[in-house]
Amino acid sequence: MFKALGRLLLATIFISGGANTFMNPDGRAKKVEDAGIPLPRQATILNGAIMVIAGVALAIGLLPKVAATALIGSLLPTTYVGHPYWNEENPGNRAGQQTHFLKNLSLIGALLVVISEKGE
């Protein structure tokens, strides 16, 4: 029961954030464009869609290791492009971006735990 609840709770940030990104990609697409990623709006929409689909799969326990792997794949570029705290000169902005960067690293850690679970 705790494993299922943990996956459901872990999935909520991906479902919510992915849906927001999918429906409102333009603000994030600018960061993606600035990072030099081709087709930035489409890449942003795709990343949001992956987060929603894999998040739902993780939440309902459908191929959780595959879902967690897909989420890590979408979270790595999101973390690097979306929260480059090392570029921030303002201490407040730097601290905020660093917190989000570390939060995403923590999410990657939780997803690695899902991948490493035995019996699935």
C-alpha cells in the first residue's frame, strides 16, 4: 500500500507540471530556445506530454520502471535548462533556482528508487 501511495504522490508533480507545460508552453519554450534546442516550442510540448503520460502510468502502477525512466529522461533537460542557478547574479534568484534544481535532483533520486524496486 505504501509503495502505491508513494508512486501516486511522486507522480502528482509530473502530471501537474507536465499538463501546465503542455497547455502553456511559450514561457518555457523561450528558455529551451535560448539553450539552443531545435524546435523549442514542439520540444517543450513533447516534454510536457511525456511528463503527463509517464506520470499517469507511474500513478496507476502501469509499467512503473518504464514510466520512471521516461520521467528521468524528461527531467534531466528540464533541470539543466530550466534551473541554471549558476547563471543567476541576483542572490535571491540564484537561491530560488538552486532550490528548484536540487528539488529536481531529489525527484530523480526517487525515480531511481522506483526503477530499482524488485519484483516488477
